[in-house]
Amino acid sequence: MTKGVLPEDSIAPLTRVIRGIRRPGSRPLDGGSRRPRGQQRELVYLALRRLLQLLIIFTRSDGAKEIELLALRHEVAMLLRRVKSQSFEPADYTQQRTVLRERQ
């Protein structure tokens, strides 16, 4: 045996291990798809759900659409009433000016 060369017996186990390793994002060795079945099912479910939502929207009457818009506007108005406007102290404005000057 020459110096620096390994016998084939010692290399064979290493090649078996290396063959099983793959880079993230590369195709699986068995030729299957990249996504697990759960992700594929979720994608099909979301696509089907959006399609049904579009069908429902297009088949609704104008009156039903108007009622939904009124309900949504009312909901937005109720949420805006809950939100308190922030009151800033003079020190807050000074800090904001300092941060803006540092960015320029």
C-alpha cells in the first residue's frame, strides 16, 4: 500500500453514507416530488377554497353585495372607535428627529 492511498475496503462505507446525503432543496433520490403530501394537500385545499369564494362572489346579487359592504364598513367604524390615538410628548418628537437625522 502506498502512502496517502486508502484501501477500497475503507472507502466503500463512506460512499454509501455520502450517497444518502442530499443538499437542502435538491430533488429526493427516489425521484418523488419535492413537497411533502401535507403541503400538497394544503395547496390544493387553498386553491379550491379561493375558487369557491370567487364563484360565490360572482353569483351573489347586487343587494347581497351591498349588505356585506355595509356590514364591513360598520365593522371598520367600530374598530376605529376602539383605537385610541397616540399622544406624543415633546421628548418623543426630539427622539424621532434624531433618528431621522442619523439615517440621512
